[in-house]
Amino acid sequence: MYRLILIAFCFVSFAARAQHPRVISSTTQSWSGGIAGHHGSNYTFSIEFTDCKQAPWPDTLWVGGHRFLCTVSSPGMQGNTTVVFNRKRKTATIGINVGYSADDYAERNRLPGGAETVLPKPPTYGGVALLQYSYRGKQKAFAVPGFTRTYPAVNYP
């Protein structure tokens, strides 16, 4: 009986030390304008990780079939991702701002014989986005379940 209680206690303590990511916010806003046929979406994510002994390091963000590499900002360097680690509270917050753009005019008027770009295929995941990150030397992934859409769409002149 005592062994069973000890095993259950060990399992609970290991589960309690596991990382628990949660979405603080995830938004999308459509845009169009500039040169005729340009349009796209801007995405922002804020994801909090609890019970961290060190900060998780974001690698890649997949939104739909689009791949965005996470470039973490550091002093004197621009990036699309921030990582804020609170050692006392053992929490880390990852903020990501990325955007997708398309040019319908260029796609319709592409010259024949042009080089085709082979893009990597996204992994299968549930939700609207997938954040791939490394934590303590291991690759992990977290699926973002949904977006909050920001209205109205931005129309550039």
C-alpha cells in the first residue's frame, strides 16, 4: 500500500514540475493596399509558460501553411519575438509579432520558366497556429487553439 502511495506521489510531483503553456492573447488583423493586389495578415501572440527553470527558446511559428522563423530581439538587434523570463516566479512570456503578405498581381503575371520556390510543409496540428520551441535541450510544440480577430481590416492607400 505504501509503495502505491509513493509511486502516486512521485507521479504527481513530476506532473507538477511539467511546463504549462497558456495563451494570454492571440490576434489576427487583415490588411490590404499599397500596390494593387497586395494583401495579408498581421499576427500577434503572447504565450506564458509556468513552472520553468529556464526560458523556453522559440524556434518556428506555423500559422496555416505559412512558416515564420522566430528571431528573438536582443539589445541593438531587431527581431519579431521577445522572451521575458521571471526567475523568481519561474514564468516565461513569449511575445511574437509576424505578418504574411501576398501579391496577387505578381502571381498572375509571373513569367513562364521562372524558378519555383519549394516551401517546407507544415506539421499536422490542431488549432490555428503551432509554436515550436526548445526547452532544456528538447524540441517541443504548443498548438494555439484560436484567434481573436481585430476589426476592421487595415486599408493602406
